Amino acid sequence: MQGRTLSKISDFSIAEQKFLYEKAKLLKQTFKSNENYGTEPQLPTSSVEETKEQLRMKKRQKLSRDDRKCAYLIFMENSTRTKESFRNAAGFHENLKINDFDCSTSSFAKGETITDCMKMLVGYSEGQTLFVIRSKLEGVCKWLEYEIGERFCTLHDIPRASFINAGDGKHEHPTQELLDEFTFLERADWNTESIHVALIGDLYHGRTAHSKADGLRVFTNVTVDLIAPPELAMPEQYEKKMKENGFSVNKFQSLDEYLTSPKMVAKIWYFTRLQLERMSQQVQEKSKELRKAVTFNPDHHLKFDCFKQLFEKNEMKFFHPLPRDSRHPVIPFSIDNTSLNGWDAQSRNGYFVRTILLGLLGGWFDQEEGLRKVLKTGFDGEKLQVCGPPAASSTSSSKITATTATTPEDSEKGAASNFVEILSCKNTNCISYPENGQREVLPWIVDGICQYCDHVAVGSEEMKFVSRAQ
């Protein structure tokens, strides 16, 4: 998996995710200091360090160029948990130098594009470079995977770089999804048969909720309760994806409506804060009313029998990607020390999951028989779909069409060869949107969907990529 990119959760197959979870589970066991920590059995003292050494990237016996890896933390939006867990995760590995890139003092302030910046940084390391990027521009890692990882690195004989999406606007947050699923699996005692989860809060702007549309596929049977007023409802494309993935989806406009419904209440409640910074002024003016609909009120909601029974049996858990808004928390601070608190353990799991993720993309496990089997046939021999970046076509003999384009360049060539207009993404936060100043970025539209941000392209309703020559 060395040189792979994680732009969205579906870039990893289910089997690859399971492999990561198994390794993260093993790593977490080595951090247990007593019998009461976590749910896993404690490793014998003699094997703790040995296990850590198996999971830690380090120099091989024969020193090679690739033993000198470099990780850049590039955060163009604020972060505590994601950034610091990645910083410490990188520190676990011996041969991974950590660079904390300061966006405020970089040439971004002079108008430099992300592409030009990455071209410089990727050449400053002898070995592979791993970039952890948070940006308000959606699809940035998908573009860089192609332009830098596939094209630039190949052209200049540089080890292929990996790009890890640490949150891109309101698109996705795949590494949060990995730690969320790890936490859900841990709670289920690693049984993947079924899950029933309630997603509550700002589902429209919340990228962690969007990643659930594919991330929950690690479970065989999935029921999702979407709880949000219409202004904060899950975007149609993600709800549609959930249904296409075989999820059972139920919708409610408030917690009160949910708790009075005859349907069974989920034992896992996943809250997201209201992301005021991404809302229009019109929606912000209704924030008080919207927040009330998705805020847990212990004095009120504990009176509902369906909730009270689960709470008294310690069967209910609340989760939250954090941060909580200290002024208006959707999970009140008064329940922090109750059995409902699942978010503290959830947050710590980020360290274990991201440590293994860096090892995977750094190629540390590539020679391990378990991973080699996964990459070939998957767990239990299931056939895997091809994941990760498709290789650019090196021949011109096969006709490229807009519906079969596997790269941004193919998309552009296909449109030109078929005499059709090159469609553009209408999402103003997309990396390919012309007004965002990333002028090198080529549009990449397949079947009317932008491959960077998953939005519908301009004109795709009327234009079905049919040749005008026909």
C-alpha cells in the first residue's frame, strides 16, 4: 500500500480497513497499563515491546533510500485532535521525520497554489513523503494524488508521495471515519454482523457524517437513523449512497420525534456540532431553533421510556468527533462522567488508528503475508474491487470518453474527442472551481459527478456525455 492516497474512505477496500483495524487493535493492547484499561486482554509484559517493534516503521537491515521518510502536517484549517494525534502517531515510527508546515508563514500568503507548493516539498526528502492535509477546498488530496503522486513524482524519479485527507471542507473526513469504525467494532466485540446507529446534528455540513455512507459498510447489516431538521439534513447524494449500499435509512427532524417514534431506538448515538462557519447567514439566524432539535437534554429526554431503559442497562453510548461548542454543546457537560460517554475513548483511538495508517501508506506492512493476501483476494477470499488511484493511460489506441475517464486528463481528452463541452463542478468549495485560484486543476467529471468532491457537475442533468457528432 506504499504510495497510496486516502482521499475518501472508499479509497480503502473493506478488507484493507479490517487489516488496519486488526493492527490498531494490537497496538492498543501494548499501551494497556492494567487489567481495567480497554476491553482487550492484556499482552504479556515480555511481548509488549516486541509487538511495538513489529508495528513501528524503522530502517531495514540494509539501508535504502526509502528508509528516510518524511511527513508534512499541512493544516489550512484549525485542528486539535486530528493534528496532534497525527503528530504523535508519526513520532511512533523511527524513520519518519515530522515537519509541521506553517501555512500562515508560507507562500500561500503570496498566492502560491497548493500544486506548486507540493512540487517543492515532495522533492525535499530522500525517501517517500506523506502529506496530511486539512483544507476548506474539497477534493484536494484526490487532485494531488494524480498531479503529484502519479505524474510529478514519476517524471522526476521521486518515490511516490501519499496524501491523507484530514478533512476537506464539508466533503469527507476518512481518518475520522477509520477511528469511528474502529470504536464501533471495539464496542461490538469485533462482531461485524450488524450495527444500528443514529446520526444527530448538522448532517449537511458535517464531513464525518458523510464518510459514514461508505465507512459503515464494514458491517454486514446497517441501520442508520438520520436526525436533523430539514436545513441540516444529510445531502441527497450521501443518503442515496447509503441506500445503494444496502443500508436501512430512517429520517427524523428532531430528537423528540425520534424518541416518540414506534421504531426501535439505536444504542449508538453519533452527534455532530452545528458548523456555523460553513452556514449561510439565513441558516445561522435560525441556529437557536435548529440546535434545540438536536441537543440532548437529560432532564427532558431521560423521561422517554425507550431511552431510560437502555440507559439504565448501560446499553447506550454517545459519540462525537469533537470539538464541542462550549457555549452550546449538543452533548451537555453534565453527562461527561456517566456511562453515556463514549467520545473520550473514541478520541484516543485516533492515535492508534493513525499510527497504523502511516505505517500502511509508508509500506511497512507490504511484505506481510496477511496484507499481501488482502491485496490479492481480501479476507475470507472475497473478491475485492480495485481501490486507490487508477494508472494514467499510456496509450492512445483506446478511445477515451467522458464516462470512462480514469484521470482528469482523460476526462478533458474524452470531452474534446467527442465534441462535447467540458463540464465543470458547481460546488464553489471544490478544488476545481475556477474562482478558488488553483488554476492547474483540470475538471474531472464522470457520469455527471465530480470525482474530486462528489457533487453533480454543471449541465449534467441535460448533457449525458453523448457525442454531438452522433
